[in-house]
Amino acid sequence: MHSGAMERRLSLEELASLRQQSRSEREYWANKLAGQLDKAVVQYDRKPPAGQPRVLASHELTIAGPPFATLERLRNRSERRLHMILTAAVALLLKKYTASEDVILGAPVLRQEQEAQYINTVLPLRLALPEEASFKDLILAARQTIEEATQHQNYPLRLLLEQLGLPGDSADFPLFEVAVLLENIHQQSYIDHLNPRLTFAFRRADQALHLRLDYDASRYQAESMARLGRHFACLLERALADINQSVARLDPIPEDERRQLLSEFNATAGDYPADRTVAQLFAAQAAATPEAVAVVSGQQRLTFAELDRRANQLAHHLRNQGVGPEAVVAILLEPGLEMIVAFLGV
């Protein structure tokens, strides 16, 4: 279970006392995490078999020059303020990747110089990211969220998950899978036991900001994480150039990559086997890369193997209903995974 790792195990008497004495903290978290909770997920490159443990890998980059100088000015000698700015930037990147205006990140509690027992070592940070907000607004929202979460950090996560009706013994922590921390004030071991799929681990040193992206290599490819790092650096630089500009105008894609996307990658004209149908070409691709992600719709995704299997199931069902070659089959579906299944199955 997560509970034994994410918090100190409490006796039944302590839990009963906390239930009575922590009404304000309970009400804070109930209000903060009310409503629909959708984990912000950076799209996986592949889907590992169920139960496969996390395979850790890292990608590193350094941010220096004018962006770092602006960070130094904004943080005003405060590491905690720097963490707030970086939390806002990571949340904004997730917004750009997921199109969500509601993001939950994980962060460790502040590191203590003297060893102590904690009720919790992890804080869920929920941020609203409206399109009309400026980056300065996001920084202020991150500041308020982190300060309030720290003030209410002694409410056990085990009770919080129970209160929210979320599983506490799942292999995946139900509130978030992306974490952000600043090694100058945080200890990564405080949060690693929750197995985040992606951790933005920052460190301020040697007149630069160093970022280490720790990721689950069973889900992400190295080139995807390198691209994510470039996008974060680009987005941070553009946000810091004018913190009063609307986040809707901030683009994480560098100009050289955008030119490549619009020109080179958009030149898609070419020959294909005229004697093979789209379904046959898809089946060949599914056989070649069965575990690769084939289609994504919101938080849902299917690998080539899964999509091929579901399309075949639909095709067999149609045959059993008497549908044969040249028959007209109408498709009436909202855009999404089921529509792609229907296109291939029909």
C-alpha cells in the first residue's frame, strides 16, 4: 500500500484523534480536491504490461544566461520562491501538453536538517490554469497553493484518499504522476516511493538552473524526454521574457522545430502500395510495432495491438450480423477512440 510509505503509520488512537482535531485541514483538502480529478499525463510512447515495475532513466539540461538571470531576480534570494516559479512553469507545460486547465502535481514537503517523523512527506498541488491568466497570475496561484498545502500538510494522505473514495493500495498513485522539486530545499526520497512516472528535479548551482528529468523508461522513449526538456526550456524562457503576457500566447515549441513541423514533416505526398487497403497497411504496422501507441484521445490511448484486436472484434461481429462486402455501414459516433475502431473494423 502507498500509505505506509507516503506517511508515518499511525495508531488507531492517533487516527481517531486526528479525525476529531483536524477538521480545518480535512475541510481544506476536501475543498481543494473537490470535483472531477483528472491526472495530468504526458502521453506515453508505449504501454508496458500490467504490473511491470518502473524503469528509471534520466535526461539532463541546463538553463543559464538571461532566463536564469530573470529567475534570480524574481526569486529574490528565496529558494522557496524559486520552487513556486518552477511549479507554475511545469504546470503550464502540462497544460500545453494536455489542454487541461486543471493540473495536479506532486511535491515533497520541505527538507528538515534534523531527522524527524512526518505524518506526510508529499503534498498534492492543484492549480487552475485559465487561458486568460498571465504567467504572473500562475506564479501567484502556485505560491498560494504551496503555502496553503504546507500549512495543512499534517492531514494524513491515507485519510484523504479514503475521504475522496480513491484507492490507496494501487500501484499508481491516484492523484498525480508528475512531480516537481528543487533539490536545494527538497529531498527526492520523500516522494519517490509513490513511483511518479515523471519528475522535474531542479537544482540551482554554479550560476545556472539544472534540470534532471527522471522518467519511467518503460513508458517513455529517451528522444521524447529530450524533446520535453527542450519544450520546457523554451516555454520558461518565453514566459520569463514578460511575465504579464497571457499564457494562451506562450508556445513551448522552438522556432526551428516549428519550421520543421510545418515544412519538412508536412510534406507528406508520396507513393504507397496501391494493391493494399488501409486496413491491410494498418495490420502490417500492428504486427511490426504492436506495443507502440497508435491513437490517443484525451486521457485514453490504445496500442497498435489493442486497436487491431478491437477492430477485428467489430469486424467479426458485423459478419455475424450478415454484413458482407459492398454493404453500407453507417457510423454515428463522437470523435474518439471508438470512431477509429469503427473505421478500421468496417
